[in-house]
Amino acid sequence: MAKHTAGRAPKKASAPAKRKPVWKEVEEREAKRVSNRLRERRKYKRRRLAVVYDVSGPRVRLGCAWFAVTVLALVAGRLAVGVLYSAVAAFAALQTALAWRKAGARPHRLAAGAGALAIGLAGAISTPFVGLAILGFVGAALFFAYSVAATTRRPVNPIDIAAFTIRCGLFSGFAAACVGITARHSLTGAVGLIVIVAAYEIGDYLVGSGASNPYEGPIAGAAAIVVVTFAITAIGLKPFVFPGSFALAALAAVACPAGQLAASFILPKVDAPASALRRIDSVLVLAPAWALAVARLV
């Protein structure tokens, strides 16, 4: 046996693994990102309503920056909160109108943006002004629609133009107005709204962006709402007093994902680029219901 062992050639030491060039690593990383984006597009392609997670870019840092800006607005006062959400609603209306124009519709972009801004600011000033702003927006949309139809050579339906313009600006503007109404009724109610929505979005994004089904994200967001509600209720500021605080939590757990689905319905397709609308989509349904509930509880 010793002879057989002696006759064997000694094994060569394995050479250290050759490291890939930096440019190769960068190419592979970018290829993975592109494949992830294509996978996300295929996932949303056949759906008309979906909770969309945009994983490209520094989304977590942008979310933290948005929360910091809203906190500064709360410190600045009720009017600042309304102005902030109104500005975001205006950008959301502009982006939504642009997405619809790319899809073949002809909404009036400036009218949609100005209408959303006016409705949002009206909520920060006076509740009756919101109704007047909505009526004025509808009238302006009709005026611009018929003006475009009169100056365009090819035949267009002015009612379609007005309808798409209203669709682009009304919902985001009304949500911003309701945030301002909540801040006027109760600043603590507005603080709770922003904190609870932030908790939902964190849980929803962290879990839902990597989930294989559309339910895990909203469920995780609802769980985050419950945890934050316990903390807010312990402070004991109105309207967050037991059991009303948990009624508000249940409302948020249902309305936040409903708002995300509503944003998909407003857009021509679920993955249409409209980052400002996606920034406030969680309050599209929640903000009107929250304003009404806080007005009754305070």
C-alpha cells in the first residue's frame, strides 16, 4: 500500500479563484436590475388594478425625505400641511395627464394641475371653498376642452377631453384638500394620519416589494398600523383615545390599499410613470374618510 501511495503524483494546490473585473461585476449588476424591471412589468401587464412597488432608484431614501418634509410642514402649521399636499397633488395631476396623453387621450395638462392645486388649497382655507373649487375646475375643464376642439383640425370630442382632465386632477386634489381639512379640525389628527400612513407604507413596501403575491404587502402594512396605533393611544391625545383610535386604525388598514388600487384606476395602466400620484396614493381614499371621522371624534 505504501508503494501505491508513493507512486501517486502529488496533488497540485488549487489556484485561487480569479476575481472578475470591476466592469464585469457592474455589467452583471445592471443586467440583474434590468431583468428585475422586466419581471415587474410582466407581472403588472395583465392587471388593471394592482398595488405597484417601484424598486428602481433610492426609494427608501426618498420615502424618508418625504416623511421629514411632512414633519417640517406639521411643525410649520396647518396651512403648511395643506400647501405641501396641494403641491404634490398638482404634480400628480400633471404626471397623470402626461401618462394619458402618451396613451392616446387628450387631457389638458395645465388645467388638471391648476385644478388639483386649487382644490387642495381650498381645503386648507375653508371647507365650503372645496366645493366651489371643484365646480370651478369642472367649468375650466369644459372651457379648455371646447377651446381645443374649436382650434383643432381633426375631429375630437370635447366631453372626452374634459372628462380625462377632471379624472387627472380631481381625485388627487380632493385628497389633498381633505388632508388640509383634517389639519384645520385637529392638528393631532393630521399628525396621526401622516404617522399611520407612513407606518403602512413602510411595512407594505418592505414586505410587498419582494413578495410573490399581492396580499403580503398590505397585510404587513396593516400590522404596522396596529403597532403604531398602540403607541399613539398610549399618549392619549384626541382623537386617539380607546376605542376610537383602533376604529381609525381599522379604517386606515382598509383605505390605504384601496387608495393604491384607486391610483391604478386613475392611470391608463398600473405601471404608468406617475411618482407624485404614487407618493400620495395611500391617502386617496383614506383622507376623505379620515377627515369625516376626525370631525366626529374631536
